[in-house]
Amino acid sequence: MKPTMALKPLVFALAAVMAIAAQAGGRDDDHGHGNGHGNHEPKGPTLEQLLQIGAGAGAAVLDTQNSDGNLVGNQGTKNDASVRDSANGTNGNVGMNNTAGDGNQQDNAAALATADESFIFGSAVSVSSATQVNNNNAVANYSTTNNANLNNVGNGGSGNIGVNNSAGNFNQQKNNLAIAVSGGRVANAAAAANQSSTGLTVSNYGTQTYKKDTLTGTVAAVGVFGAVGEATIKDDDHGHGGGGYGNNDRGHGGSGGGKDQKATFEAVGVFGLAGVTTQQVMTPDGWKNPVTNNASISNVGNNFSGNAGYNNAAGVGNQQSNSLSIAAGCKACM
């Protein structure tokens, strides 16, 4: 099947949209009040002005991405965006977006149009426009790691493929495709990209790390002491003394029995004490994981035929764009 036959429904749909836009832009339905005149404030360019209303086939991709006034604080944050083993052997139009982090914007857009020489003038116009604006955003990273990886993606395919992959904050990526094919002899192609980044504040810090240390010590002490006191010596002889005996103080024979006796004493000595002490303290041990951004592409787009756009970013405020605009006249399509 010829391309003109395959894409004809899209052409007529676009032509209808252009016709409606022309009618809407040619009159003002707001009649107003008071003096009876409508509101005639200037309007922006219409679709037919961008594509030239006389074109037999028109394709337009008009994209805008805005990121304004955002604030992000990451502490020990890890953002991983990985695309692996994807879109291999595909045919046609493929768009893939993958992101990790905050405030990232990604887009894949395609517009196709075709016409033969019997449709108006048989001319073809293709327009692709990309605008990315990143203003007044702030990011504070403390020991943050951003990893964006593309591995084994988009191999052995054909057609158009757009892959966006980012890790971090406020990254903007897009892939745009506009194709117009005509059986006539007039073909126009235009591509424009505008990227603006202002007032972006990024602070990257590493956080202090600590290690636990155990401290040991020894304790030794020496002292002397002295003591004076009285002691009572008990009589355990039960009144038996010498060769006699008795049941009370009046013993029979011998010494005549015993009594408890009082005594005084003095004591002098030396003593020593020894021991081991332990304690744990936190001591600085360098910086933990200073902010790290890694973006890697491996084994991507091998043996691919056609148009391929790959965007891969790690970090803050990256802007990436791949735009393709194609217009083909009759010698390329008939």
C-alpha cells in the first residue's frame, strides 16, 4: 500500500480541523455590550497560519513545557531511573518515558500528513516546534544519588523511536516528529527548538558521617586503715576449771570456774583497688555519599533503521530535545 493511501484519513481529519480553525479565527462571537462592538483583541497565530492554509498536507508538533517556582529538598535521597531490555525489534512509532525524582517533564509527539496532487495544490508542509522553560526553581541535595541508565534499548528496530529517561529534579526532555508527504511538487519543512533556564538554584551537600569508637581505661587505688576497739571473750568452759568442777561460780576444786573476759585491740592494714572502664563515643568519619549524578547509555540503538532519539539525564535542570521535520514532494513518494 502506498503511503498516500495509508494516511489519507489523517489528511482529511487535519483538513477539517484547519477549516474549523479558519472559521473560528474569521469572526468574533463576543458582541459585547454598550457600544455594540465585539471584542477585537489580537489573537495568536492559528493552525492554518502555521501550516499555510493552502497546503495539501500539513503536520505540526507544537510543544511547550514550563516548570516554575518549585522547591525540592532531598536528604539522603536515591533516585534510580532505568530502562532495560525494551523496544527491541519494534516497527513504527514508539515513545517511551521513564523518570525518577521531582518535577521532571517528558514528552513524545508525532504528527503525520499526506496528500496527492489532486488535493488542493498538492503541497506538503511540516512544522515542529519545541519550547522548554525552567524558571525560579530551587533544589537542595544532601547526600543524594541520581542514576539514569539505558541498557539494551531500541536495537534492531525500524521507524521512529523516542526514549526519554531522567533521574533527578526539573529535567525536561522531549522527542518531536512531524512528517508531511505530498504528491505535488511543493514541500516545506521547518523545525524550531527553544530552551530557557533562568533562576535555577541548586545546592549540593555531603552529610557528615560518624563512627562509634570504644574507649577503655584502668583504675587503681591504694589506701591504709587503722582501727581500735574492745572485744569480749566468751567463757565456753561451763564452769569447769582445773581439776574441779561446779555448776556456778562456786566450783569444786581447781580454779573455781571461769567468766567472760574483756579485751582491747588495735588493727592497722593496707588495701588496694583495681578496675577497667569502657565507654563509647561518636567521632567524625568523613562525608557520606556526596551528591552523585550518573547517566549511562549502553548497548542502545544498534542496527536501528529510521529516526531514533534518545535522551538520558541525571541531575538537576537538564533540558534535552530531539526534533525531526520531514516534507517530501512527489519524487520521494510516487
